[in-house]
Amino acid sequence: MADVIDYRIFGDDMQAVEIELDSGEGVRAEAGAMMLMEDGIEMQTSTGGGLFKGFKRMITGESFFITTFMNSGRGKSRVTFGAPYPGKIIPLDLSSLGGEFLCQKDSFLCAARGIEIEIAFTKRLGAGLFGGEGFILQRLTGQGLSFVHAGGTIITKELAPRERLRVDTGCLVAFEPSVDYDIQFVGGFKNALFGGEGIFMAQLTGPGRVYLQSLPFSRLADRIIAASRFQQRGEQNGVAGIGGDILGSIFGGDRKF
């Protein structure tokens, strides 16, 4: 049974979640997620159940170690965790969700002590070979609160029995175990080469709840890398972009605009 915790979510695009702990209660979080903590909170970093569990978390893209923040004081005390990039924090009450939920790798932020974070491979070979970001999933199990982070805007879908939904694999954040998950080929030569959406998509079949994100971190990273390469090519050709001139002026102390 997980600890019963209270929480508040702050912010809009760059959110943070504040967890209030009674004496003796704890919350587990990825290493580096903590923003601030009040007096009485103690950190206990470990593999969270042995080397094997640590390695399993590494496969899903998380840290080998996990940190438990315990309230060792007599009264209430709070600890706050920040989102890693622009998006939303989704609270999942596993007690009302059947005690289990599946989510994308890298999405886990924190959870009440007693919630287990494990690796969950997809059921079908096609999803495993071509799922991309959707191949390796995390399974959250227990009876308590867990928090996951997603990029951009969050869309919640309640799928009816046998209702189908096709989504970009990177836009899939989390879903109930009752949702069937598979990978399908987009089809069509022009779609595969010039569609810009990848050649495989995730097909979800209800019943169950699905969370989707509008800005996967991989998409954000690709745009940043592409912009950086464009800037580098411009500099190599002797043409610094307007953005480079402005940034150079700001950081160089020479404001000419």
C-alpha cells in the first residue's frame, strides 16, 4: 500500500508539483527532479529494489538510481518537483485506475512511496520492432498517486470497446492496460517517404483511457538540432543568421539593435 499524499500543481507551461508529506511518509522521484524541500525532508538514494530493478529503469531511459524523499520530522513538510521541459504534469490515482497504468519512457516524474516503476514490453512483435518511442513502456503499479509529465498540450481520450485510434508513436503518453496497443505501417510510397510523420503509427483499441501529448520531447529536440545545424551552415558560408547576430550582440555586450 502506497503512502497517502497531498499535492498541488503550480504553473501552466512549465509546471511543478508540490507534495505534502505527513511525518513518516515518503515520495519517490527520479534523480535530479527535485526543485526544493522544506526542513524535515531527508533524501535516500538507492536502486529501488536491487541492481536488477536499477538496470530495468535504465532500459526505459530513466536513471539507474531512484531517490526517496522521507519526512523525518514531526509535522507536515513539503517537497517540490519540476517538469523537465514545457508541458503538463498528469496526476494518476492508481487506486481508482485498477492499480496499474502504462506510460511512455522518460515520462515518470514522481510517485508516492509504495508505487513500483517497472519495464513493460509490448505484446506484439511489430510494436517491439517498429514502435520507436512506444516500444519500451513503463508500468506503474500500486495503490496511490503517481505523476507523469508530457510535452505541450494534453488530450485525454476515453475509448469505447473496440473503438480505434491511430496516433504518432511519440504523441502517446500513457494508457490503461485494457487498451490494446499495436503498430501499423502507414502505407503508400509517397506517404512513407514524404509524409513527414514516420512510416509507422500506433493503433490503440479500447476500452480504456488514453493520454496524448502535442509536443513529444524527441520532436522538440529534432527542431532544436535542425535549427542549430542551419545556423552552423550559415556561419560556415560566411552568413550568420539574424538570430545569431542578435544572440551574439546580447552575450557579447554589444547591443546594435
